[in-house]
Amino acid sequence: VIGGGNIFRGVAGGAEGMDRATADYMGMLATVMNALALADAMDKQGLTARVMSAISIEQVVEPYVRPKALQYLEEGKVVVFAAGTGNPFFTTDTAAALRGAEIGAELVLKATKVDGVYTADPHKDPSATRYTTLSFDEAMVRNLGIMDATAFALCRDQKLPVKVFSIFKPGALKRVVMGEDEGTLVYA
């Protein structure tokens, strides 16, 4: 599941006086653009990627249909999910949790601005330390704000662990995929 915040954030548009649903739909369209770029980059690396969208743009990408997504995965293809859940007021994190649960994913990768989950905001508190592992329950008690409440609850209830890491740290994604020590693992 890919976001679109580098192009447009629905929440930001809503905060600026734009109708929130309209702003969220614009954000969903931004994710489609990012999904096309990611799939193209994957194809150039020798992977076979398919973009599936929660909103209909059939001339550009396939609609999301769970059995078809599962078929692609069984065939060894990479499925890039775009347009979030297809509904306004739901975050990309919620879409990732939902799609992860639907396809039976082993792990949700949350690529973000920080290199893991910290005891406090590391930009404001120099004494903040990074957790290597953390239970969903402990994260809730400490109110660490890893994901929005809907996404967090879905991952917790489905026992779907979340790996939080920095998308800006060179090599971090590869290290996460290879199972190396990178970021924070949040588990049930």
C-alpha cells in the first residue's frame, strides 16, 4: 500500500478549508501516481508488479479484487495497492492494515520519516531512545501514536505485526526485507 503525501495530503487539504472528502479523494489519486512510479521502478529491476486501485481508473490500473490480488501474489508478482481503502476519512495506514489482513500478510511495513518508535519525539527530546521491539499493548499504554487508532486496532486484532522504519535511511528497506535489525517491530 503506497501513500501520496509527497504529492497531496487529504488531511492537510481539509485543514485548509477544502471539503475533507474531496481532499481525501485527491490524496487517493496521488497514491495512484506513486503506485505507477513504484511499479515502473520495480519492473525495471526485473520484478513483475501490478497496480490495483480501490477506486476505478481501469484505463490506467486494475481495480482491487482480492482473489485477483491473491492470484498475482501466488504467481510471484508484486501487488502495489493504490487509492487507500477507496473511502474518504480512512488513512493509508488503515488501508495497509486492511489489505494486509485481507491477503494474509506476515508483516506490515510502515516506511516513515523516523527510523523506528521512540520513548519520546527524538526531534524534541535528545534523551529519547528507540525501541527494537514493542507489544501493541505497551504501545497503547504509552500512547506512542504509531498509527491511527483504526489501523492500529486492526493490526492488533488480526495479530499482524508492524515494522516501523525510515524510508529516508539508505538501505533500510532492504535490511527490513532481509530480516536485519532495522527500525522497531510492534507485535501482538
